[in-house]
Amino acid sequence: MLISHSYIKVAAVTDHDSVRGCKPTVELASAYPDILIIPGVEISTSQGDVVVLGTDELPPRPWTPEVVVDFAKSVGGVSIVAHPYREYGMGDRARNYKVDAIEVLNGGSGQAANNQAKDLAKSMGLPGTAGSDAHQVSELFSVFSQVDAALDVDAVLKAIKKGFVSPQAARGSIRF
Ligand SMILES: [Zn+2]
């Protein structure tokens, strides 16, 4: 999930291999002009998980990293290597693909894995993002990406690609 300034304004919906939750979430949030929903998906590619932000459609198959990264580019979205050094992560194979960013702070990963991801992003010269990896409500907002952009999907996506993003830990700061 993402925020702008010091409070939560933006959330990304990125279910595993499904975009079913995107449109209903955008519709629900439309009642709140100060909340922006970024549709997306986490694709289980043949080489590891890749998050695409900025789509409410699935990429075409086969779900290789190349196809998914090209798809993200074609829809003006952002491709992010999710939790590279955890289960279902790409690890060093991420170096072989033209992804837009690396998830360097994953709410479900340990510190060692996140540090390795930070090193990967640095050595690839790519922006680092944060993702809660929330699978239930209580896991939301554990970490977030602070994005310096207007409250607009395209503006947020472009800002991430340009590196105007900083991963932040917020564990326990928001409770339900
Ligand atoms: Zn994943």
C-alpha cells in the first residue's frame, strides 16, 4: 500500500493472480474523494512473484517475467519484483528482467530478506518499494511506500518509476 504525505491516502489492491477485487474496491472508494485505489495484481510468474500496479486486467499468458513486464509497460503500469528473497521470490534472477522496481520492504519478510532486496535494488539502480503483503485486515499498513505525487493513479505510478518513493515501516501504527 502507498501513502502520500503523512497520512494514508492511497491503497493498492494486488491479489494473487486475480483482479476480481479491483473494480469493487475502486467503486467502494469512489465515495471518498481523498482516497485513491490503485488497481493491480501479483502474478505468479515462472520465475517468481511480480506485482503489476496500474491494471485491472490480467496480463496475457504465458506468465513469464518478460510477458508480465512488457504488459505492465504497455498499460503504463509499474512492474515490481515482490519479496525477491522469500518463498516464491525471484532472487538474483530479477537481474535478468527490465522491471521498474524492487520490493525492498515486505511486511511478511524477515529483515535479512528485506536487506538482501535493498542491496539488489541498489545494485540494479532501481527504486525500492514497500508492500504489506497483507492477507488479512490485521496485516494491512504494516509497511507502506511514501510516494511524492499528486493524488492521481498515473501520477503515483510515474513517481514510483522515477524513484520518488520511499519504503516505510509502520508496524502497529494503525489498528482496526
Ligand atoms: Zn508473493
